[in-house]
Amino acid sequence: MAHVRAPYAPIRAPAALTVGAELKVDAGMLRSLDAREINVSEAFTVGDPTGAYFRASLKSRDEKSGRAVVYEKMPRSPESPAHITLVCPVLGRQRMLVVCQKATELGVARIVPVVSDHSVQRDGLEHEKPWAWKGQCIKAARQCRRGSIPELTEVSSFNDALTAPFWKDASLRFALDDRSPIDHDPLPASHEPVSPSDVVLVVGPEGGFSDPERKRLDEHGAIVLALGGRVLRAETAVFVGLSVLQHRLGDLRA
């Protein structure tokens, strides 16, 4: 499974920033700005070594360097403390476009599209415009002022996702399944101190997981969650599941 991190990690200045400061943009920053499709006179988010985040405007550039001016300090970090990987079976009718967009806005760190028993199969991928998914992540990251862009992996198999490094290294692994009994809440309360490192959320396609997939999720340590007594559309389940995890483990607070 291919992974793409740099230049999609947060852009960071080498020294502490202040509003009004001029920022020298080096070649590495330029690559990150190019990945975000930032042009001269456009704004971007940049962090500094103190952990603060700022908005800056790119004033000029050439092939090797550039100049930006910091014009606003952000009141809080745009990066969630919960490093969430979303494993999503490929949904039909080009709904992966909106999944990539909204998952980015909800702060995911990684999106892993997979082929599962009930998802779109590989011979139907072309119709789902996979080449446009990354563009949706970039546009959404710019719109919501994120400092980073989610890693978007190549489409893999459901089984490969359950054995990938992000799965093995995760501290928590959840799967949304409407067939799960609603008899307990396995998530910590929102007021309890939690320090998650990597968290994985697996959402089923339309038609849900197959019984063999449910068995494999159980064998690989997934904690099953049920979101009420209603059967949600697959993309709705993605957004609700991410919202719940960000509320309990991340930076969405009531």
C-alpha cells in the first residue's frame, strides 16, 4: 500500500512567529505550498516551534524561495490531537468525493479506500473518479484552514488494511456496524482525560460488512460501535463516526 506524507504534513516555520513578521519561504515550504496549490497573494496556515499556528500570505516566489507575511494568529491549533485513520470501502455514485472532502474537514490524518465484499469492485473504480479524490482533500484542507492535508493511500483490499502498519500501530481500532448490540458504550466519556496516539475507524459500505469481514474485524481487535437504532447511509456513518471520535478523543468539544 503506497503512503504519501510529505509534502502534506503541516508547514512549520523554523523560529517563533509574530503577527506582521516576514517569513522566508525555503524550497521545502515551496513544495508544500505547491502541494496545496497556493499561489502568490493567497493565504496558508503555518505553525511555529512553540506550537502556535498562524495565517500567512504568500507575497512573492521564484523556483527556489519565496516571501510571506504573517497576518493573523489562530486562536487554537487546526490539527486534531487524535490521529485518525479512516478505512472506507469505495462507495458508489462518486460519493468518495464528498467522503474525502468532509473527512478532511473533520480532521482525519489518513484516508484508506478499500475494496470490500459489498463495496464497488476494482472493475468499477474508474467510474468513481479516484484521480479526483486527492483534489477534494486539498480543497477542503484549504477551506477549513488546516495546516496539513490527509494522507490518501491507494485503493487496497479490506484484508490488506487490517494488516497494514497503521492498523498494527494503532492504540484504538473501531468499526461501525448497525448489527452490533447497543448494550454498552466502549468509548471514554468526553470529560475523561484521553491521550490517543493513532486511532482507526472502519466504516462499512452500503449493505454493511459481510459475515467473514465481521469475523476478521473481531480477530484483528476492532471494537464494534453502533450509532443508534437507525440504519445510516454509508457516507452519513462516516461523518457521524468521525464526529463522535473527534468529540471523545479529539478537539470537538461541547
